[in-house]
Amino acid sequence: MIPNPNIEVQTSPANRPSVPAWFAEVVILSQHLAAKGLLEAFTHQVRLVRGRFGSYEPIDFLALLFGYAISGERTLADFFHRLVPFGPAFMALFGRADLPHRATLSRFLACVDHPCLEAFRQLFEQNSFTEGWTTETIGGIWDRQGRRYIVFDVDATRQAARQRALPCDPTLPSPRRRRDAVCAPGYTGRKRGEVVRTRTVALQMHTRQWIGTYAGRGNGDYQGELALALQAITTYVKFFALTPEAALVRLDGQYGDTVAIAQLIEAGVYFVTRARGYRVLEHPQIQRVLAHLLTAKVTRVNSEEIVELFDGGWLSLDEGVPQTRIIVARHCVSTSGKSPSVGKCIGEWVYEIFITTLPIDGFLVEDVLDLYHGRGAFEAVLADEDVEEDPDRWCSSTECGQELWQIACQWVWNLRLSLGKMMQEVQPREMEWALPKETPPSLLATEDAQEEYGPWQWAAAFGGATGRFGADAFALQENGTLRCPAGSSLWLSEVRQENAFTQRATYLGFRSDCEPCALKERCLGRGAKGSRARRVSAVRRLLPSPAVVEHKPVMLAAMRWVDVAGRALRRRWMTHWRSQYVEVISLTTMAEKISPPPRLPRAVRSHHRWSWRDRLACNAWWGPPQRRVTVAGVPSFLASN
């Protein structure tokens, strides 16, 4: 006893650890998984031909991963330090007996193979999306024609790994780094590290539900990961009896090439992305729009910068690729002289190109731009994920093991959303995304317009500091030949059609003129061999045809956005359970493990392999309850489960 005149303070020399603050949430979520039959599914569907795991099965390690994701502890060592005093009670919640060691968990994650990972992912997709949600509560965005879309975000995040410098000596064996199986050299950006791992995630933006996670070494396979993400998105919308056309996918410029766009169109979803290249600016249709028609002007909120928007209409980016809608945004070059981080600088303008398949009558150009910039909310969700669970922390040095841990994190995230919504009885919130507006003017090409190309533009001079002759050193003659600085002639070799709107002319010199020329080194470069002759090329582009601006104003309805406050649902759920009273007491004086029934003697003598049932029975809980867990603040709908 500690003497105190105001209060009675009792002390004890006995060691009695306090119950972790996150234990109540583990109790509730484990009982919810058991009531929905998911623990039984983990037991019989997620299987692995194990190596050295002792008497444990995947269900034992999945219980640990769920507990680790719920706890929010920074490392596995901290998690096990708080868990070990309550290990029997923790494992009993999942119907298991003994708590595996932390090293045993690492061996399990190192041995996880692709079938085991995909079985767990399939259960995640089948049971994580629809729990607690209906077609009306998952939200959506309604365009100006009243059509509904479900917005999904797909993006790649990179986790960098820092490695120690290893001595290089022939007397030492070659080094073997633990991260070689899960990381590779790649783009690190502002992250400090030598090797990276890329994780592509898909998010349902209205409910903040995770749809899937797909990872790869280094920069990853963005095309393969996009295909898996699109498959998960179409699976999600089918769960709610919607067609793939109801999905609207937002992506960044990494997916703005023709290969990724063809994947998106084939999947049957709508999308909006930033173009990866800027060659489409040379198209006559885009040039005609830039010359004649300004569709809208918007002002950026943070910088007060005025952005001009042009609706380029529908055109095909490449042969065999269906037509997409092109939107061009441009703003003045900064007076500070700094090069823009995004966009292409041409003259006094900085151009950005956006590609979408959204209909023109439902989304104006400013609506598409606002929708794309709304991806900033996706960055906020990723930041919340780092704070609440931090799934990018290294849990395994193998690809499948690390991805299994990240799927478990997303499952816990989705459970907190759905159960938090049910406990707080929150209704979806609705806002006006865009005000009613009139249709902008349209551009109509004249019927009798003929194709006409502009003047030839010579290839950029590459002389510069090297002193070599550029294309501007060759003069065009009246007979159609070029005169070189030495006075010789170059003849027109070919005029080929590079694409639908560009032609290239190539001029070649005579080898007999170039071999003895005194200016050969300045023309062909140092070390040029006599078998070469000078080549000069020029390009001319198709001029935009004359057009007429037509304006038939039609009033379009407002746009609506419906979602739920996902951050508030999760935070209130977590705060509630971390503030409730939890007590774990023993019901017996000496807890003894009751062993499972022995195997048949015939099977032992014949050296039969253990069946799945026998293996699961090794660490199964046998006997009556030996501990009592008391949790306060449990709503009736959770207690009834």
C-alpha cells in the first residue's frame, strides 16, 4: 500500500499485465467472422502444404495477421510483446489452442504460395464487399442526364527498402539480401531507399472500401495489375446487380497510353485519365479546336491560375484502338521561369491532355476536370491507411507473404467501415457536385474542305556546341534538291506518310561526294566512315480544315454525388472499442490442454500421410471454456451474432 491522505492506493508485487487497448476489437471482429462462417472458410479453403510449422495451420497464422492489423502496433515484436500474456485467450477466440511463435509466423509467410494467396483473395472478394451494404447505400455520382456511376480509383504506391552497404571481397561469399525476392531496382521518387516494391490498389470512392491489392517487384507490371484491378471492379458491381458500364475508373498518367486504354475499353468500364504523351496535340482535329473554339475557363482554387479548356471531341489514338474523348487544358507559363512539373510547354502555354470515354451530354469538360482532380481524396485515404494500419510495413520477405498480409489489412479496414456504419446507423450524404449549365458551343467542319499540308519543317539542328552542321545549314534549291555547306547536292529519297496527319521527306547525299569532302567530320561527326552519306529529313503536318462555330444552348441538369463519411465511421468505431472496459479471467485454477483423439494405429504403422482433418486437429481447441472475456459497450446487433 502507498500512503496517500486523499485516496487508498493498493500495490502488489505480482506481475499482472494490462489487457491491450485493442483486445476488445479483436474479440468483436473474431466473433463476427465466426458468425458469418468465415473462420470455417479460412480453415478449409485456405490451405498450404507446410514445411516446418509444427502443429500449426494457416488459420493459426491468419488469426495473428488479423490481430496484428487490428492492433496498429508498429512492429511484430511489439505486437507479440503485448499479446503473449493473453495468447491462450486470443487463440481461443479463433477456435485454436496454442499461440505460434513470431519466428513460426515468419516461416509461414515465407512459404505462402500463389494458390494459398489466391484462395484468401477470393474469400476477400466474396465476403468483404457486400457486408452491410446495399445498392442504395454504396453511393454514386449522377451525371447531367441522370445516369448513375460508381467511381473507383486505381493507383500504384511504392515502398522503398533501404539496404546496408556490404563489403566486396573475393574471400567473402557472395551476399544474399533478404529483400531480393520482394524488391527490385525501380523508381523511388522522394522515398529514401535503393530498391522498391510497387503495390497497386483499387478503392471504391463513395464508401472508401478497398477492392483489391496487387503487388510486384520494382516498378511492377502495371498492365497485368490493371487487368486484375478491373476484374475486381467488375466483380464488385456484379455483386450489386449493376453492369460494368456503371463503373467509372480514375487513373493517373501511368495508364495514359494506348495499351492501358485498350484494356479499359475492353473491360466495358468508363474511365478518365491523363495522357502519357502529347503527340495528339498535332492532330488536325485538336489543332482546329485550339484555333477556333474555347469551351470553358476555370480558376484553380489554390493558385488563382486561369485554365482554358478545349473539348477535342472523339478520335482514335492509334490504329485498332476505339475512339476516346480528348480534353485539352492549358495555362500560361509561370513568370518565375520554372519548368512545369506536369504538362508540356509549347510557346507561352503549358498543355495537359485528359482522355475519357464519358458522354459529352452527361459530363462537360469542366466536370471531367473536376472529377479527375477529385483523385486528391484518394491520396487522403492512403494517408489514413498509413496511420491506422500501415500495410506497407515489411511483414515478410516474399511476394506472396507480404501480399497476404496486405489483403488482411484491407479486410480489417472494410470490416471497420461496414460494422461502424451499422453501429452508428449513418445514412449516405448527398451533395451537389456541379450546378446546372448550358451546353457549350460546338465546332462543325465545312463539307467542301480539302486536305492541305503546311510548310516543311526541318529536323531540329543537332550541331550546337559540337560544331556539327544541322539541318538549317542545307539550302533548298528551285529544282527540289538541297545544297550542303560544301556545295554538293542532296536528292529527295522518299516522302512517306508517318501517320494520318504527318508526312516526312528524306534527302540523301551521294557517297562519292561525302567520302572526299573536307567538311566530312563536321557533317557526319568524328570517326565517320567513308561508307556513309549525309541524310536530312523534314516534316509537314496536315492543316486544320475551316470550321464553323455553332451554338444551340440547352440547359443541362445539376450533378449529384452520394457517399458516406468513411473516415468518421472507422475512427468512431476504433475509438469506441479502445475506450471500453475489457477483462480476461481464468475459469480454472490450472489450465490443461486437452489433446485431440489419437490417430488410428493402422494409419500410424502404415506411415499414412496426415489428412487435412488430422492436421487441423493438432492445434484445435478441445474441451470446455477455460477463460472468460468481459467486454463492455457491445451493441445488441453485435451481441446477437
